[in-house]
Amino acid sequence: MNTLFQIETDRVMLTWSKARGKEPVPILGNKTTVGRLVIQKRRNGLQFGKNTWRSYVPEAVSTDPEQVVGPLIYEETDYQLYLRSKSDARIEVFHRDPSIRRDLNEEEGGRVIHGCVNFGSQVGRCEFSVRVNNEPEFDFEIEVFPTKLDYASDYAELLAEVQRIMTGLALEYLRSTFQLGLKAHVPQPTHIEWLTLLQHVVDDLEHALHQVAQRPIRGLTRAPIMVRAEHIKRIDSAVRSVVRRGAGSGRLMQLNGVIAVRQYLQERRARPTLDTPEHRWLAAQLEQIRRKLGDLRQQESVREKSERRNQALLELDQLKARIARLSRLEPIACAEGEPPSGFASLQLLAASGYREAYQHCIILSLGLRIEGGPLQLSVKDLSLLYEYWCYLALLRLTSEETGKSIRLRDLFIIRQQGLQVLLQKGRESCIHFDTSTERKVRVTYNPRFQGDSVLIPQQPDMVITFEEPNWSTLHLILDAKYRVDGSPEYVEQYTSPGPPVEAINVLHRYRDAILEHDNEEWANERPKRTVVQAAAVFPFREPTPEAFRSSRLWQSLDRLGIGAIPLLPGHTDYLREWLRSALRQGGWSLADRAIDHRARQRAHDWRIAASEPVLVGVLRDDNEIRHLDWIREHRLYYMPLLKTQRRQYAAKWVAIYSSEALHKPGSVTHYAPVDFIEVVSRGKISTPWKASRDSTELQVLYHLGNLKEMEQPVENREVNGRRQRFSQHRWTSRLALGRAKTLEELLLETEPEWRLYEQLQACGINFYLDPRQPVLGDKDNPEWRVWFVVPDKQLRIRYSGSSGFVVKHYSGVQRSLLRLEEVLEMLYPTTYATPGKQL
């Protein structure tokens, strides 16, 4: 182990070392940072031993315990603490945060303490206290530095950005480290700020109230009291009125034999009292503090059990008990009722004890600022602060790019849970950036995607949502990851440090798992993916400008839709570029950036292919080779004009059937795209052979592109022992031309026919295709479509266009089914849902 410092006294010996393992690799800005080690005596007569030593300082001063410079201590790093007593005395290492002491173990009856200390993602100052037999021996203070941020610039700016919304958002109660802060006027202090200030002033408040109790300033009261008639000192109009009315108590007495009065009369006599407005005001303040402590304790008690929660409850109970003791001081206990409305008193402002108590109570209405000062403020874990800052940076950049100004303080929803102050999560906290066009842009912090469309709820850190007319909702996802993998293996694979691999995998999960319906009306349809791209933002500053641009993490954002973006204060260029690219693209261009499923892309291509008519042409019987060479050389093909064949004008492709003279077995062997179509007389088509018909007969002349051979010819295989006769033109589609292996399959022109064909094959259903007489049928006439024959069920099935599927029994009974699923249910009801459906 690498020893960083040692502290020796005449009673104990403490050693702080770097544990074996992966060394922290700080960014360039941290290499010149100076560490901190401050040692403070807590026992009179304490003497430091000769083994007191610290690293990271010149050797000449390394043994000086008065030095304040020390070794660099980093976040997320294991350190070993070893403390040994030089006698039989019991020793203790105290820290206010119990979680930091969790891995410390006692040995030899409390004479030895050792274990691991890891500050996680907390940075700042940290103070430990060493006690011997429960008496303080010495304190030492170290400073924990971040490895991924520059402590002096990045971390300070990050805190400033979060404080701009609310200081309490950056604070956390009871953490291992602290930052220095001071009290300040803020619009709305949080509970944690109030409690921090109370802890800061409670000792002084207690001292001031004890001073008030020792020398209270009494007031005078003239409250009516009953006194013996002979003891009345001052006869005023009130006493005369009592005598005239015969009021009072006791027996009647004669005065001078003339006036009869009661034995006891009511008199308003001035007398000293502690029930003054000043004491009432102080009592009301203490009662308010006590109630607020009770409310905080109740809220904290329902949080998840932990060592920190238990310590927080203990401290709240201790504070409440101290306030209760102060309420029992005589001047406070004698105060009854509320102070007058709008009460002000020179006594509270000037009198000794009262003045200090008043000032400390007023301090509790203030807030805090992390700007250096006498207060020790626990700050949130750096991982959460980084996430908050990333959200703020995204909002600021979105505001700048859309030109819509926002006031962050007015837009954020802060959620207080006892001593915890957090940003409100969920879709209700989204911020809108509506542009001048009809497009709507929303930025949401921690939205939760759940419901029937999502099997497992998903909650990414940040989501940018685009909504515009005629387009479905599209999302971009950002996940803040305060972790960086800079291992040689990682850099070799991705050409740059970046977020851990598991963080990238989470982005893939978000893209696949977040599914949504377009609207309520389509709730019965399958939900669709709505995430276009997802990126992890991570703290990294590239060593040279534009170095990260060549990394796979950046380039994969556009190519795969998944990647990473470095983001630090003053280094937001990559996020701005990515965001600007999305904001300046329309819905169509954004949709093009989404990675589609290969099967869906193929299905889309097949649908387009099914809409493109293909003319399957034949060659001349007398010389097929010469005809094929002429087609290849002149890029022409012609056929007689037929008035019933509208597809002659819409043909996109021409395929050529070669008989067994050219290819065995006979097959569709060549194809070419149609460049344009003409209608001319046969005499205007120059061919090496003579026209067999009237030269004035109109022909459809197809001007072709390059004639290519089929990679897989569509063969005319034997069916029932013989092959089909193929002597005249036929129609099919590019879908069938690209998928068919036999002439029977070539007749399956449409997507529904191919769906039925695949389903029957996948289900192992025995069937065969029965093509109609090979003639040039009309595509709009379903009579020309192929029949699917299922002999086991004695059924024939044919796709009938807008009528769905025609199912015909051998007996002649016929019915129409609109959907393919209904056909399959009828064939195998036990397998496909609704049983009992028969023809």
C-alpha cells in the first residue's frame, strides 16, 4: 500500500494509505491541484511524535504538523485507515456521517481500528475526530477531489448553475464531505437550509436565552386582583365603583359606621411580571422551531431505513430536546399567549441577551449560499449534481437554439421530502419550447414511460420530444453518466474514453423498450418505437480540439442512433451540434435517422415491389437466341397492344422466359427495367425477322435498361408429372419476380398472396398451387388469380382483392373472409384462436 500520511501522538498512531488497486486518473486540470491536510489538537499537552509525516510536500516540511498542504484524496477510490492505541485505552474514529465509518472494524478490544474509506462521488472537505477513552485527542481535515472535473473551474461552475435555481437543490443533509458557505437572503429557503442554519446558531441561541433567564427584564401589569379592603393603597374610580355596587367577596364591614363594604375588594395594582410581549415573541419563535423539527422528523421517519436516516433522526431529536429545555426557562414559560400583531420592540433590538436571541431567530428565515464562509454545508453526490447540471445545460442550449427565452427559476418544480430537495421528476415537469412554426419541442426530466405499451416501465434522465402536424411523436434521449471508462481496452475499441459499456447498453434498451401508440383510437394496434436517437453525456474534456469527433462513440450517433457526447462546463459544443442538427431537421428527416428493423425494411421493400407490374415476355419460337440477342443489343421489347390490358402502360419491368432450348428446365432467365413506353405500328419496329402480321398493327414498344440475367432463374418445374405450357405473355409483380422459384410462385403477384403462402408453409399445412389457364388476365379481375388448394380440408382459397379471400369447398359452398387470420382460424381453429369456425 502507498502511505499518504501518518499522525502520531503520545497516545495513538494513525496511518492513511492508498489501497491496492486501480489508480485514479484525474483530468489534466487536476494535476497541479494542491491537497489539504489540517491537524488540530483537542487535548491539552498533546505532543506529536516523530513519525508524523505527510506526502505531496517538500521533504523539509513533511514532518511539520502545522502544515495545511497534504496529499491528494480522490473520489470513488479506496483508502485504508489504520489507528492503533499505544496503551490499553479504547480508541474511536468519529465522523458525523455514519456511512463513512461502515467499513471500519475494531480489533483487540477497541485498541485497533482499521478498514476501508471510500467517499463515492462526494467531493469537498472532510473532517475526522480521533478519541481516546471517549475524550477528543485530535481532529484532522482532508479534501476530496473529483477525478472527472476540474475542481477549481468545472465543479465551481456546476455548483453555481444549480444554485441559480435554488441553493437547497445543491445541498444534502448529512454527507461525508462539506463545502464552506454563508447565510444570505433568498426568495424561498428550503427545509435543509433552515435546519443547517439552526444547527449553526443553536449554541449561541441557547447562550442568549440563558442570559435572558439570568437577568430578565420584567414588565408591569395592572391586572385586577382581590385584596383586603384595609390594604387598598390607592382609591380610584374603579374602587369607588366596586364599593357603590357592593361588589367584592367576604362579609360586609362598616367603615366609620357609614359605608358598608365587602371584606375583599378588586384592585388594579401595578406589579412586576415576566409575561411581556418580548418574552411572548421569543416563546412563539421556540414553539415554531419545535413544531418544524417535529414535522421534519415525521417526514424523515417514513423514508427508507439507513444509517444516515437514523443519524438524522437522532440529531433532530437532540435539537428538539434542546429547544424544549429552552422553552422551560422561567421567562419563556411565564409568557402566555401570542405577541401583538406587528410587534416591534427596542428591548429586543438593544437589550443584552434579547438582542442576540432576536438576531439568531431572524437568521432562521434566511437561506444559504455556497460561497465560502463559516458554515459547513453538505453537498449532494457529484453524480446527482452532474445530472442536474446536464439538464440545465440542455435547457439553456435548447433555449438558445430555438430562440425562446425561459426563466429557469419559474419553470422548475422543486420537490421537498423532509430534508431532501430534488427536482420534480416526470412528464408534469416538462418545459415547452414552441417554435414559430407548428412544431412543438419539449424537454422533460426523468419522464416515466409505462402502461400497456411498455412491459417494464422505463425512466431515462432527459427526453427531447418533437411534435408536428402529420407526424408521430419522436423522442431523443439523453442519459447523464458520471462515470468514465478510460482503460486501454476501452480506448482501443472506441478510440476515446467514454461512459461504461453497460451505460451504452441501457440506451439500446430505451430505444427498443419505449413503445407508444399514436393516439387512443389506435390502442388496439401494435405500439411503435418512438425513440430516434439516444446518447449518454459524460464528463470528459478531449485532450486536443476535435479529437472526440473521430471516436466511434460520436460517429455511431448518426450511423446507429446510439452513442455518447462529452459534456462539461465550457465544453458544450458537441451537445449543441447534436441538438442543432435535430432541431433544424423536419419530421421526415428525423424519421430517416431512426434505425429500422431489417425485416420491416424488407417488408416495406416487398410492398413497393408488389405495386410494380412485370411483363413476363416470351421469345420467338423460330430463333430464341437471335431474339434474345436483339433485345440485349437494342434494349427493346414489344408486344401487341391489347385494349383490355391497362398494365401495358404501367409496366416497370420486363422479364424474359427462355424455353428448354436455351435453359433446362425452361425458366425466366433475364429481366430489365422499363425506361419508357411507346405505342407504334409494327412496321416502324426494325427487326431481323419479318412481321408475321399486319405491319400497321399497333404494338407496345418497351425501351429497356440493361438486360441482366437472373441470379436464381424461375424454373418451370414439373407439377403432377408435366410442366406448364408457357407460350404467351404473362403478368406478375417485382415482388413475385424477386421471390419466386417456380412458375406457380411467379403467379403470386400480391403481398396478401405471399403472406398466405408463407403462413401455410410455416404451419406445415399440406397445399399446392393451382394456376388458372395461362392467359393475359386483368390485374383488377380476381378470377385470374392462383388458387391455393388444401386437399386435407377439401378447400380452395384465392385472394380476391378488396373482397379479401374466397374460400370454396369441393362441394361448391363458398364464403368470403376479409383477413388472413380468419382463413387460418378456419383451417386450424385449435391453433388460431376462435374454435368452431367451419365452412
